[in-house]
Amino acid sequence: MSNIELTNVDKYYDKNHVLKNLNLSIADGEFMTLLGPSGCGKTTTLRVVAGLEKPQNGIITMDGKEVVNTKNLFFEDPGKRGLDLVFQSYALWPHMTVFDNVAFGLKVKKESRERTKTMVAGALERMQIGEFSGRYPSELSGGQQQRVAIARAIVSEPKVLLLDEPLSNLDAKLRVEMRTEIKRLHHDLGTTILYVTHDQVEALTMSTRIALFFDGILEQVAPPMELYQNPVSFRAADFIGNPRINFVEGRAKKINEGLQVNSDIGFQTFPGELFTGDMPQENEFDCIIGVRPEKLEIDTTASEGGIPGVIYATQPAGSETTVHVTAGKSRLLVKEIGIKTYSSDEKIWIKTDINKIIVFSKASGRLIKKAILD
Ligand SMILES: Nc1ncnc2c1ncn2[C@@H]1O[C@H](COP(=O)(O)OP(=O)(O)OP(=O)(O)O)[C@@H](O)[C@H]1O
Ligand SMILES: [Mg+2]
């Protein structure tokens, strides 16, 4: 068992309120990613859990045991919290070889020489750095050093692993490979992982759940595909997804057990089952419709329910094509699989599925109508 629970945690640096009444529960074996823009408090959360920073308020438990309780000024020693860390700056010991850096923790634990060799080799192999075993950190690139730091953290198969942007120094290809390795490691070892990134693709592809932060406040905690399809707010929707979600301004009107919305992508009636608790009081109000680029389709002939539009530009990228379309006053991005060719200014019709459209209140920015999840 290795669950982590943060209750009413506040952290200030002087007068700067960095974590604001944070409540977060990380289940045993979970891969929880802290995601959010730079400066929103991700690293601070990790440091508070690790015991490298003391919060001014709150309780933190690990395995149900308190490691922080500010009421009685209790702060468990970082070394006694049973976790391993990889930080943005991956301090390796410069006077030790890669092998010795990775083996250090095992030596402290008095593992046998044979077993140490096997375990270190396994960790280096997983990070694809076996060949650098005898080198010193100064003889490695930044990305190679970063992988040594991860190998050092995973070699003893810790129950909890805290990773702060561990892939930030890697090139795009290696980053994708390492994502796979870390995800596989999580599967193999069942380690509870608390992972920090500001890269939303990394968060979406690896996590069991994502905690999205803005400015020290949790916006949403949800499994990746729920966060992607039903972001609770306009700004969460805008932060997640590449290419970004389409937003279309509209006017909404409440009708019997439903909502009618009129916008540049047509006139739609949404049934009430998918409403959230954030519906405005007014009978008519301004709204913003959100629709992901891959949930729009292009027809070259007029069809029932098709919304007329005009091609603005087409960007084929081999496996997919991004098409920019003008509909009314709105510019829409459509993502199609494979290579598609349209000519600029060509007249087309756009189709979408109302089950995949989400609607926000313009005044509050909150989600009022959800999508049916894929
Ligand atoms: N040791 C410190 N002393 C004072 N302020 C700090 C300290 N560490 C962080 N901060 C401030 O706390 C806020 C949150 O910082 P934090 O490092 O947690 O952000 P982050 O979400 O990890 O950002 P990034 O994605 O850039 O790493 C920032 O405004 C930062 O300037
Ligand atoms: Mg950080």
C-alpha cells in the first residue's frame, strides 16, 4: 500500500500563496500527473510531499500514516518517507561513474554485489544507457544524465516515485521512447508515481489520472480521456489538446428539458441528461461551444445537417491533414486522418456529432453540457 493524501495544504513563500487549500488523493499504484502552466505550483507540491518544503497548513498522509500535520508541527524526515525522487535538475554525483551513481542506494541497503550488478544493468537497459555504465556524468549529454537520474531512482523499485519533468532534456524521439519505458515500468512494478510535467501530451499518454492546476488551485482531477473530452472549464479545455479545441460563440436558450444553441456551426438541441450543475439561471444566455478538431468532418457535397463553409487552407502532414475552414464568422480547425486535398476557397459542408460537442457558459467559463465519452 502506498497511497498519498494531501488535505487542506497551503504553502506560502513569504507572502506569495503558492498552494491554495490543496486537496488531492493519490491511490495505491496510481500514475498521477500534476499538469499546468509554468509557476502554477507543480514542483512545490512534489517538494511538500517529499518533505523538502514545509507547508504552513495541512495534513499529508502516506499509507494512512501522517507525514505532515501542521497543527502539531509534525514533519516526518524526508528520508523516512520511503520515496525516490528525480528532479528537474538531476544532481548526479560527479566523482562517481554511471554504474556507481545508480548502485549507490543499493550499496547503502547492503544488497549483494551480484544482485546489485543485475539490478543496475536492468535499470540502465530500461533507460537505454547500458553502454555508458563506466562513464562519469561530465562525459554525458544532458539527456543522458537525465536518464541516469531516472535509472538511479527506479533501480531499487521504490514504492513511490516522484518525477519532476524527468524527460525535459530529451529530444522528441527519445522523449517518446522514454514515455513508453516509464509507462511500462509503472505497469511492471505497480509503483505509485507522482509525475510533474507542463507537457500535456506527456500527461495524456502516461497517466491514470491528471491533476490540472492553475495558479496554485486544482482545476480538475480526472482520467486523461475524461479531462480531454469533458474539461470542466473553458481554460481547462484550452490547455488540453493539440491542435487546440475549436471555440465558437453562440446564444443558448433553455427549452423543455433541454437547451437550444444557435451558432456558426448550426442550430442544435441538446437533451438535458448531459447537463452539469453549472447551468446559468437565465433562460437565454451567451455560450461558447467547444468541439475538438477530430470531431468535425468535411463533406464536399451538401448533405443533411451539413453547415456550409469555405476552405481557408490545407496542411497535409502525411498521417493526418489539418484543414482550416471558415464558417460564418468563425474559423475552425478540422483534423482528418490521412492525406486530404482541398483547394483554397473551395465550398464545403461541415458535419459534427452533437454528442461530441461541449458547451460552456460564457459568463462563468464553466462546462454546462458534457460530451458522451468515446
Ligand atoms: N524557493 C522558493 N522561494 C520563493 N518562491 C518560490 C520558490 N520556489 C518556487 N517559488 C514560487 O512559487 C511558485 C510556484 O513554483 P513551482 O516551482 O512550484 O512552479 P512549477 O509549476 O513547478 O513551474 P515550472 O513548470 O516552471 O517548473 C512560483 O511563483 C515560484 O516563483
Ligand atoms: Mg517545476
